[in-house]
Amino acid sequence: MTILEAIVLGAIQGITEFLPISSSGHLVLLQRILGISGPVLLFDTMLHVGTLAAVVVVLRRDIGALLRRIVQPLTGFLILGTIPTVAAALILKDRITAAFESGEYLGFAFLLTALALLAAEGLSRRSGIIRPGEAMSPLDALIVGICQAVAIIPGVSRSGLTLSGALSRKLNRDYAARFSFLLSIPAITGALALQLLDLRGQNGPAETVGIEALIAGTAAAAVVGFFAVQLMLQIVRKHSLWGFAVYTAVLGTMILADHYLVGMFF
């Protein structure tokens, strides 16, 4: 992997981790297009380190407030929302790994993201009372957590589905976005921990990726992710998610066309 390829993949990870268009799906797609193969687990792990750093920096005040008062409803909601993802990751680990390697369901997964975004926007804009964050319930947290668990499938957007789950429950848009990003911290940390465990059985710390490429990709993911989190918070507050739904629908359709008709990348 060249340094330029690493920077491109890091930037894509930084953008797509927080915009509702699926980072995992885009990395699988880009690796196919660029012809990158072989063991790249360490590189993928370092990209997660970059995006984790980005969200922690942007949400440092929210995280600080949580650390100053651990025992509060939000802490419980984050734990409850994380449980479905942990269960799904442990039960379906081998199948998810196979899905990453084959990209077999990638087109369908992008279409699922599009449908979820459209449905959430439709439900959130129907007449009814918009609920503040203080009104969040354990059921809300569980529903958002189940949405995040579904998003372990490559091509299904984690931020997209968690936002969809929160908006469908009529939660305030700003709170929905912040809860989604806070929920990403244990999810990304968990994925990072699993990848580090897998790395123990691999030979050579740099795999097929040079140390310069590792550093460049991680830095790109962190810097781009920092701006992507802030951008997404602004978009959710002031704009709809329909544009992202159109994008993922078109992308999913193109991948399915390639998969079943052209066969250029899949």
C-alpha cells in the first residue's frame, strides 16, 4: 500500500465513519477498486484509532460531563445501547468477517441504509411532539442500540441507523446526533479491542502496510473525522438526511449492477 492510498483510505474512513453513508462499506468498495488485498487488519485498526480520537476531541465536553458524574441516566442509556452491538459482534463475528472479505451483501446493505434514512426523516417530520433529550427512555436507548447492532454489516451505516432510530422516536435532532456519536465511542473501542486481539496471532507489526502508510492513514482519519463530526452535527440540526439516502441508494444500485451484471469489481 502506498502512502497516497493510505491517505485516501484514511480520509474516506474519517468522512464515512460519521456521515450516514457507511465507513465499512466504503472501505470494502475502495479496497476493491484500488486492488488492495492481503492482510490489512493493522491498518484498519489504526484507522479506527484515528476516528476514535476525532470523536473524543469533538465531544470532549459531553464526555467530561459524563466522567464528572458517572451515575446518571445517560450512562445507563449508553450501556444499554451498547449491549446489542456486543452480542451481535460476538455471535456473528465470523460471518461479518466473511462479509467484509467477499462484499457479497454490500449493495443490499447500502440500500438498507437509504431506506432507514428515508423512513426516519418521514417519521420525524410527521406531526407530533419532539421530545428533548431529558425525555429519553430505556426503550429509546435499546432501539437505537439495536440499530447500531444491525450496522455491523458492511454497507449499513452505523451513524445512519442510530440517527434513524433516535429520530423515529421523536427525539430532538441535536440530542439524537450527540447520542449517536457518544454511542460510537464504546462501539469503536470494542471493534478496536477485537482487532487488537486478532493482531496477536499475526506475524510482523506492519503486515503488508509500511509504517509510513500506517501513520499517514491514521492521521488522515483523525483530521478528516474531526471535521466530519462537526459537519454532521450541523447537518442534522438544520437539514434533512434525504440527500444521504439518495446517495446510498444510487451507490447500492450501482454495486448490485456490477455484482450481477458487469463483474468489474465484485
